[in-house]
Amino acid sequence: MTGWKSMAANKSRKSSDTKRVSVFDVAKAANVSVATVSRAFNLPNRVRDDVRIRVIAEAQRLGYTANPSAKALRSRKTHIVGTAIPTLDYAIFAKMINSFQDRFSQNGYMTIVLTTGFDNKNIFERVKMLVDRGAEALLLVGAIEDPALRQFLKDTHIPTITTYSYLPDEIVPSIGFDNYGASFSILSYLADLGHTNFALIAASSSGNDRQTARIAGYKDFIKARNLSGADRILVRPHEIRAGADSVRVILKEYPETTAVVCTSDVAAFGALSECRRLGLRVPEDISITGFDDSDYDAYLDPPLTTIAVPAREMGSVGADMLFAALTTEDTPHAVKLDSQLIVRKSACPPRTHKIIQ
């Protein structure tokens, strides 16, 4: 009887030891990270063959098996999708999110909206929060410049798209438009009116590929047409007040300027308001253009000439593509949408008189 009890105790200890083997034990034995062990079981195509074989061998030797209930929990359908946008302060992003959310809600999905600011260089932790909260797919804005986020998306293969820029070489498919070309179109319109002296009001291009492309378009156009204004680029915060402050600088330091190009309607609104406060006529004294085609543009005095951004279309196309990826495993692909020059009354041929303040 005593021998039987001893054998049973040994068997119980062995069983207990097997149960205590964890992913950390396997990682230590195989001399790899815990993440590599996880990928060896769940994403084997992401692990070198020799490493995967070593991990599996050590797991078998130790008696470790992946926790099926945990795996089931990870793969459980939550019917949640996540969106990370720069800000909720401006309606241009709300248009896209409303369209995206409407499309998914029709299919029983809930959308989580998170803001990251305009600098995409350090957004991994906030985007990962969406996945940790159960997001099955992601919509982002702009180029993915955070190395940690790029690696995360490579490793997890969660369906993801990025918007607002057409980026055919991006790590995930882009649903966007040509920001560089849009700058060319509005500058071409102003040049055709006869303008030769320009200034640009832009937001920071740090971690913001949209502003980078719009500024580059401005510089290249001025150079290609041999115009004046390549050195008149004012980079300010993405605020209405910044547009007002910038136009005062332009009028003081570059009085020869006849056309002010803004890389957002927000800046243009501030510039228009300040000109009105100073008693200047737009466009007779100075032409001003924007970028986005916000809802209020047509009701400004004068109505704002701007670039219409396909915000709603980016949201609906993005939603359809991600839904297909979740339900039929269709691979998302890049889509180039059109922007449009909207001509209103804030620009006219350049003045022939001096501005008197």
C-alpha cells in the first residue's frame, strides 16, 4: 500500500510540475523572448524555421502546450473596431469617423474612437490600447512613423488601413488622396489668376506626412514656376489664432505678398478674420485659400476657396474594406481617391495698388 501511495504521490508531483510549466519557462529554455514563443505557436510564419523548431522542441520536452482557453479568448469575436485620429476638435475628421461608424454599425459593430495628436512618431501605446480593449480591426490617419507600431502591426496581422494620404508603399494599405498634388492644383489656380508673390501658413510637419506633402508641393511649385515666396513659409500650431498671427507677420515682413496659401481651413479662417479686423479686403487686397472644405467655408465672408477632401468616402471605403477582411479574409488594398479644388470668392487676380494700413 505504501508503495502505491508513493507512486501516486510521484505521479501527482509530475502532473503538478507539468501544470506549472509556463511560456516563460519555454522562452528561457529556448533562449528566446516570450513574444517569440507566442509567435511560434500562433504565428509560425513569422518565426525562422530553426527558431520555431527549437521552441517547439523545448515546449514538448517541458510538457508545455499553448493554453487553448486563452487562445480562444484572443480569437473571440468582439464586434469592436478601433479608430485613431489626430483630434476631435475639427469636423473634418468627424466626417470620416461618422461615415466609418455608420457603415460598421449596420453590421453590428461598435467603433471606439481614440485621439493621438498630429505627430505620428510615438503613438504605439495608444493604438495598442484599442487592440487591448478588443478592437478586431484598425483605422489610422497618415503614415505610420512609430517603429514600435510598425512592428506590432507586422507581428499581429490585425486588419488595418491608414487614411488621408495615398501611400502605396506604406506597411498597411492606404485609403487617401494626393496631398502634394492638391497643393499644386490650388497654386496653379492662383498662378493662372496672375499671382507671383506667395506666402504659406502651415502646421508642423513633424510626424505629419500630410503637412509634409503640402509644404513640399508649395516649395516645388514656386521653384518650378520661378515665383516668389519659397522663403515665406510660416509653420504654426494647428489653431485659428495661429492663422491670425501669421497673416500679421506676412503683412509686416512680406508686404509684397498677394496670395496667402493655407494648408488647413483652420489657419485660413484665422487669416480671413484678421484681415477683416485690420480693415483689409479679401480678395481685393490679398487672396487667401484653405484646405479641407469645412462646412463653414461657404458661409465665410468672403466664402473660402479651398481643397475638398474626400473625408466621408475615406470612412465608407475603409469600413467596407476592413469588414471584408474580418468576414471573408479579403486582403485590404490601397485606394487613391480624388481631392477637388473648390473655387469661391476669397481669391481674385492680384492687386495693382499698395496696401495701406
